[in-house]
Amino acid sequence: MNSKKIRKRYPKELLETKIRKQIDWTKTLENYEQRISICRREFFLDLHEAYVSDYNLHRSYPEGREKKSHIPILMKMAARHENIRILGAVSANRKNGEYMYLPKEIPKNAKIVYVGKENFITGKPESRYSIRRKDIVFFKFTSNP
């Protein structure tokens, strides 16, 4: 009696046709900017004199992530309105209730507003400032016969 599990094998053609969808960040962020740009000043009021946070930010706000983050656009759109000033961006990652990567110059009691997607692990609901499903554009891959 052989109790060895038999691995299921898939045909090579099936494996080659599976392509993971990739987000076209340029077009996605353009869609996000168009959607946010029509919002009135009242939409941005809770961001005044606050730091914005997202789980996609790590340690600080690295310049390389700007191409895949909606936060620079959000800051720009909020700045267009009178007296709305976002102080900066920080990572939303926490350990023992404390922000892990909070820079020393930011006080611990600073106003921090979460602007990211829903996070099931921490139970954070989706922010009204996050990228929506309708904003996302995927690259179109064509198969070569």
C-alpha cells in the first residue's frame, strides 16, 4: 500500500497561457487624478494639517515608489484647495500599537489619516482617498500564435 501523494500535472500549453495581470500604473494614476480632481474642498478637509499613511509605504517615502503610489497625486489635489495642507506621508505599518517607521521629527500624537485600500489583516476599511477598482487599468497582452 503506497500512501504517497500523486502531484497533479498540467499540460505545458495550459501553463504557458496563464499570464498574471499587470497594472498599467501610468494610466491608473491618470484615472485616479481625473476622479479626485473634480472633488470639492470639503472632500479634503480631514487631511488638513495631517500626515497620510498607507501600507504600501515603507520606512519613509522613497522617490522610486512615486510611480506606483496615489499619494503624490492626492497631495497635489489637496494643495489646489485653499488652506488644505498635507504635512507628509508615513507608513501605516505598526508594531505594538506604535507606527514602526515614524520619523523622529513627527510627534507621536500627530494626526495621521489612512488613505489606502481595505486591509483584512488589520481590519482597516478602505479609505475614500484610495484607488478604486474603476481607476485600475491592466496592460493588454496579446498572444503570439
